[in-house]
Amino acid sequence: MQVDIQLLPVPPIPSLLSTRAIVVIDVLRATSVIVHAISQGALEIIPVATVEEAFQMAKNFPQGATLLGGERGSKKIKGFDLGNSPREYIAERVMGKRVILTTTNGTKAFHSVSSGREVAAGSFFNIGATAKWCLDLNRDILLFPSGDGGRFSLEDTICGGMLIDQVIKIGGKPVALTDSAQSAHILYQRFENNLIEAFHVSCHGKDLVTKGFEDDLAYCAQIDITDIVPTFRDGVIRAHLAPSLSPGACLPVGRGEGKGEGE
């Protein structure tokens, strides 16, 4: 098995994706929202690129069963039901509902890698389950951080490095790392005892603090609070469950939080 990570969110060549499993990572905050919402009982999530597309798509579904969620400039979009904080996506709001989601970076990333053999949403919330998903597939893996406005993202790359670390430790078989994957792994080791520090020194983390979303940094740093791995197929994200879990199963929020300050 080879593990690679794309350090810049440039759409990969489609032919290189067709035999690989892809993990999209946007821990601040799109994939954290997706994992959290699915773990809290959301029926499905439809990631779209634009606000206009979200409003138009909502017309295709019955009112009351569909929610609009997302952000622009990190803030809730006018006319939407939910913003882009995973703390909003609790069972009381999303259970049994469809969520049409649009964010600045994360939702676009799914469409950039849609030709992947399998595509999953990864975050710190489901890092262990995602590593097991990768190993169970037993194929080459591409980690795809969504970046920050087309730029390198520190927090997403560190999450990718942690996923690489988990694959190496629990796999029990040789794993070939590309140079970029080696770099992400080393970067994770720098911050593994204090993920919150990484969030606070990252450009996007600083921006979220400035805009009043500091609590989301600690929340998104929680590790292994669910065994659900949402997978993306035919434009829709739904739950992929570990064999031992039943639909809707979720570990309590708060278990396995990241180490260090505020975690």
C-alpha cells in the first residue's frame, strides 16, 4: 500500500484517482461538520459548490426534511438553517434530515476527487475508523486536504499526518510513503501532544478566533468520538459503518479528546 497526500488543493489528474481511495480532510470545519452530522443521525449530506446551487437543489426535496448548511467567510449564509460549526449539527436538529452543504473549501474538494475509486470524509472525530477503512480497502490511498483558499492548510495536513501515523501503527504491514506523506507525518509528530496549538498557529484557525469561533477549535480537536466514516458517491455523502456498529451508532462526544491545552 502506498499513501500519498496532496499538499495543495489542486484537482488531481482523474486517471490517477480511479484506482485509489481518497480521504478528503477539512477539519476546520467542513469534514468535521460532515462526520458529526452523520454520526448524529443525518440521513445524508449533499455537498455543493455554490450558494445558488444549494438553494436550487433544496427545491427538489420536501420542505421540513431538508436543511441548508454552510458558510461564506466562515459565517452562516443568509437564509440557511445552519452554519459551519459542528456544534450546530446535533441529533435534535439533523436526525433523519438531509443536509445540503456548501462551504468555501471543503465541499468543493469532494467534487475535485469524485472520480476516486472510493472517497471518504476524514477528521479527528473519526481518525481511527478512517485508518481502518483505508486498511480494509487494501489499495493505494490519496489524502486530499481541502486547503485554505487554494493555499496549503496546516491543520488539514497535520490531520493527514495523524491518519498516516494510525495506518502505520495498526496496519501490521509495510506502508510506502511518498515524500509529501513523510512530510505530513513529521509535521503531525511536531504537534501530536497539542493539536490545539496547531489550530491556533494556523492562518485559518486564527481567522476563526477573530470571527468568534474559538470554541470550534477545541471541539474539532476531539479524537475518535465516532466510528462512522462518511463516504461520497454519486454526489451524496452517507454513512459507512464499522461492522460492529448499527446505523446511527455514535460514541459520546467528549471521549478521546486531543491532548494538550484546551483539549
